[in-house]
Amino acid sequence: MSNSEAAILRFPFPFPADEFTYRVNLEPHFPNGAPVFDATFDQDEYYEAECAERARVLAADPTRCQILPHMETAQWDTLELLMESLARDYPQDFALTQTGDAWGWVNHRLGLTQHFTFGDAATLPCPPFEYITRQVQGDFTLQDQRNQNLYLDGGMLTSPAGWSLNFDLGMSFHEWHKPVPIAFESGVFDRALNHLLRLQTGAPARRLNWSITVNARLDTALETYPIWGPEKKTITRANVGAAICLRVELQTLHRLPRSNAILFGIRAYLIRLDELVRVKKWAMRLHRVLAGLHPQIAAYKGTLPYLQTVVEYLAAFDDGGVTSAGTAPDQTCL
């Protein structure tokens, strides 16, 4: 099997046979046999490219990384969690030494070596949260817990799906989720908040989220809408398979030990439709989800300009049969 075929089969497809509505869908974040769950923070063959893309976005717009002043302890919590996780899960790529507060960090993949004093930001080339999240795939936000609520009080967002850290910074849990349709009426966010307020250190959780995007573009922030927004109107029957991507976010939640904040990781994966349909079960599931998508959800996810074209394309791969349980592909090769 080629590397590209292996990458397709490890894609975290998000649709169980019965999941067509909003759910909290949280589960413990521990290995369960799926490759993307083997490590606490999945890093793959796109690591160098995505780190370079993050640096490019930050150079053009430094507001994509912001931390409110009271989140200093959470910054160091994040650095500790990410460094220890990467060094444990990828010892061939990362190394961490800790002698009291004297720490040493080696990132072989980016050719970085840094000696610093834990807790002293002056010994790092940039603030601790920014320093380490520049070296990890995926976006991150920090939620401070107070007054029986969570507040989005920091983040590194260089590949968000249609939202803005600059706009949402400082909002409460319900405020930053307010644009999501239907879910509020069903009480999903009330249940999610109650669960997250009880999240314990050392017992991380995860969920999958999905959207559809045009072209293999990770950065679809509101700030760059003039670049990617017009692409929605370029989809035709001729280019739909190559241009439309299913975007799945592996979202992880970690209670941080000193600050009691929550680190929210958002690792995004993209797969083109013409790649996805090589897995028959996935093609059938996606066709049925999109064909029955509630109009409000379709509008919220930004799919209306091309949704019918996508549904018609996928229909050719759906014979109406029953799919097996779970989301894992039934086939071992493409």
C-alpha cells in the first residue's frame, strides 16, 4: 500500500450509521485501535508543512495567537502537557529533559534546540503558549473556568473553520457557540458545558466535528474570507470530486493541573471527495448525511452554494445497501 493510500484509510471519518443530528458525542481520549488516537496529539507526514503554514499565517496576522494576561499559568501548563506528550509519543522526533526548573527541549523535525527555565518566559524566544503551539499540528484554545462557566481566554488559531479568535476572545461558552443552529433548542450545549465543568486532570476527552470546504485549505478564518469565500461559487460537476473536501476535526479537551483551565485541541484533517469515495462505506454514509441535512445546518456549515452538486456526485457511489457498524472502513486496501 502506498503512503497516500495509508493516509486515506487512517482518516478519522466522523459518521456512525445513526448519527445525523447534533450530539455532545464526547468520549475518553485514549487509544482504541484507530491510528489517529494512538498519540495524545496526533502528528503525521504533514507536520513540517503545517508548521510552516502556521508561521506564514502568524507573520501576516499576529492576532491569530492571543492570550489574556490572567492565563500565564495556563500557558506553562500547555507547554508542559505538549512537550511531555510529544516526547513520550514520538521519541524519535522530540526529546525533553527536566532537572528541576531547568528544561531542555529538542525538536528534531524542525531542527530546534532550546534550554529554558520553566516558569520564566524571558528564557524563551516568545511566550510559552506560542512557543510550543508553533511546533504542533492543529489549533488550540484555552478556556478559563470561573462562575460555573468557561471563557475563551486564549488561543492559537491559524486554521479555523469559519470563525475568528479576534472576535470570540473573552466570550463565554454559550456566547461563542451561539451561531450554531438547532443545537441550543435541543439542550446540547447545556449538557456539554455541564460535562466539561467536571472534566478531571488526567482524564482527557475527545469528539469529532465535521464541515465541507472548497479546496484543500486549512485556514478558513473569517479574516481571510475574501480569499476563500468566492471559491464556493466555483464548484461544477466537472471539478466537484477534486475541489470539495470533507474536513474532520479531532477535538481534544485536557484539564490543566495548575491553572484548572481547559486546553482545547482542534486537529483538522482534509480528504478530497475523489479520495473519500474509494472507501465505499464512507461514500455511502456521506451521501446519506448530506442528502438529509437540515437546511439550517447546511447554511451554518456554508455548503448551500454547492451542496446539491456534491449530493449528486456522491449518489453515484451509493447503491442503497446497508453499511456495517462503526466508522472504520471495511476494506484494507483501495
